[in-house]
Amino acid sequence: MDLFDSQRATPSDDAPLAYRMRPQTLDDYVGQQALVGQGKPLRLMAEAGLVRSMILWGPPGVGKTTLAELLARASSAHLEHLSAVMAGVKEIRAVVERAQQHASPVILFLDEIHRLNKSQQDALLPHVESGLLTLIGATTENPSFEVNSALLSRARVYVLKALSQEELIAVMRQALTDEQRGLGKRTIVVEDDVLAALAHASAGDARRALGLLETACDFTQPEHGQEVLHMSVLADVVGHQASAFDKQGDAYYDLLSAIHKSIRSSRPDAALLYMARFIQGGGDPLDVVRRLSAIASEDVGNADPRALPLVIAAWDAYLRLGDYEGQRAIAHAAIHLAVAPKSNRIDRAWSAAKQYARQQPQIEVPTYLRNAPTRLMEQLGHGEGYRYAHNEPDGYPAGSAHDCWPEDLPKARFFEPSQFGQEKRFGEIMAWRENRDQEADQAP
């Protein structure tokens, strides 16, 4: 029998605990009360027995597959299951052919829908549009980036959240007391602090929590006719809980974004926290230092000109020292960037210059700034009138006649230094030079 059939049999005792404990009704469902609670959208849909196409977006182990099963059962629909990782256009067409033979409604549960390519989405779209298939897609990634707009417009997105620690404990308590599907026949005694530790290690994932609980219960100790699960065994069961993430997914970019925004907000501790989570989750430290090099110019800039060389030095140190010691060098640079005064004036100036250049396609270099490597170019006046700055008073060729700006183009000011850090001094220098320009222009 199809494991995802809406009339599936009770799973055997050999099945994993997480599979055996899948809720049979919405009343058994733990978490997502904003969607399945009384009067909430998915509860109302189930009660009406009419399921609309939807995409369930949330982290692993929060009940996306279970919700699809419960909704199919409530609507008396036949449930087809495909994984976008394994299925191609051929498999989608086979589902369509079977749906055409069914008298009852057909729900297609498509796991990891964000991995569908364009041809697969094109093969699916007309059948969702016609109503032959009701689509329930499940994804851990933001569907707005991965699912085409035509398919997305025909499916409402529901966001599922990671389960809280209290919800995970409730799931495990349910498994410990359920005699038919769970561990209730064994009379296992587990203290709240043990369940709390398992819940913490599960990081919001009910499937993981039940898997850890099942493994832990293999190490119970007999005491007074009961089985007791002690905290002392959890170290071997839980092990190192560095929760990995998909390097192509949202979590990867969300963490890099959190690092960047924490540094921009001058919060070194938050930046270090997200860096640690990123690296412990499998992220490449070099991706962090690349982001730091962008931050050095975008958010610190000339408020602290030491920032960019420091980041490049940290990059070099990581490559020379190796991962363990090199991570500390990257943390060194991140702290400096977070504490340093901030200025985005470089970013603003560069954006303004690019915009101006796009609007002025006929930019010509003044002849006095042009190169003159040949006699012909000298005869054309290239380089004539150029004033070598180091031969000028105070090292500055003052006056608008030597402003290096293209002739016949309106003047524009791109770089406006801030009042923070070294840029304040830059502003003073630029003001002094503007004053010298005015004096030179007014001189007889």
C-alpha cells in the first residue's frame, strides 16, 4: 500500500517512531495553531472538505507532509506523492494520467517543490490551472524565489514555523504515553529536564525529536519495575548538534545577511553569533570574509580607511594559518568593522557616478588628461597643459581650469564625506581645496 494513501494502514512496530506517531487527525497535530487551530484557514478547509492548491513553506520536521495527508483524508481525495528531487516530467505526466482515471479529487503532494525546473513546472501548470490536480507543495526555501509566478499565483503560501521547546516536549510526551503507536507499553520514566535537553537538540524539528527520543530509550535503566531514562546517557545520543543547512537555501543567505546587518548596526556580539552559527552549520569561512570585504567599503568606508586592509589581511591569515586559527583572524576583522565608525558615502558616491555615466554617454576625456605616447598625439595636444601635482604649491593644482572634469558636461558632486571618523578629516581637506580653487579663479 502507498505510504501516503489517505487510507493507509496502521504502521508496524518496526517503523521509525516519528512515522508511527504521525497525527491521525488535526486534533492530534502539535504546533502551527495559526493555521490549524479552531477557526483557522487549514482547519476550515478540512472541515469543509474542500482543499485548494497551496504551498507549505517551513523548516524540516514541522508537519508539512502530515498536513497534506490530513487534508487529503478530510476531503476524501486520492493523494499522490512526488519528490521534486527524484521526479521528472515523465513522473508528473504519469500522475496526470492516473488523475484522469480517478472519480474522486486528486491531490498531488510535491515535496521540495523549490527544486522543480522550468520544464517540470510547465508540465504541471495546466493541470493545476484546470483543477485536475490540487497541488500541495512543500518547501524549506522561499517559494517566491524558486517557483515561477504563474504556478505561485495559483497556490496560496502558508508559512509553518519551527516547533517551540514546549511543543516538542508535548510531541515526545505523546509518544511516551501512546500504547498503540508509541512507547506507552514500556512504562518509560523521563524527567522534564531530559525531554528539555532532547527538545533543545532538535532545533524545532519534531521528526528529529522523536528520532532522538527513540534512540535514547534504547539506553534506559531498569528501576523498580520501570525503565528510567537518565540525563547521563544523552551525551552519547545527542552528540554534536551543529545543525547544518542547505548552502543554496535561505538559511545560508539569511545568516550572511544577519552578519552584514549586525556589523552595519555596530553590534559585534550579534555579528559573532551569526558567524559562529554560519560556520558551525557548514558555511565556508571564506564566504564570511568575502562579505566582510564588501562591508569594509560599503558600510565603513573612509570613516576608517584601515578597515579594508585589515579584512584582506584576515583573508590572507586564514589561507596561511588554516581553518582553526584562521577563523579567529576573520572574527578579529569582523569585530573591527562592527566597532569602527560607519559611513556609506563611498557606496553612495559610486552609485551616483554610475548613474551619471549612464545618463551622459558622450563623456570625453579633456585633452590635457590624455596620454601622449606618440609624436602624433603630442601634435594633437594630448597632455598639453597638464599640471603635475607634485610640482604645485601644497601638492594641489588649484583652480577650475584644472578640475579634470569633461568639457561641456554639467558638474556633479558624488562624494560627500560624513562627519564620522576619518571622513570628517577628509571633509576638511576637501573644503580647504575648494577654497584654494576659489582663490586661484579670482587671482589676476
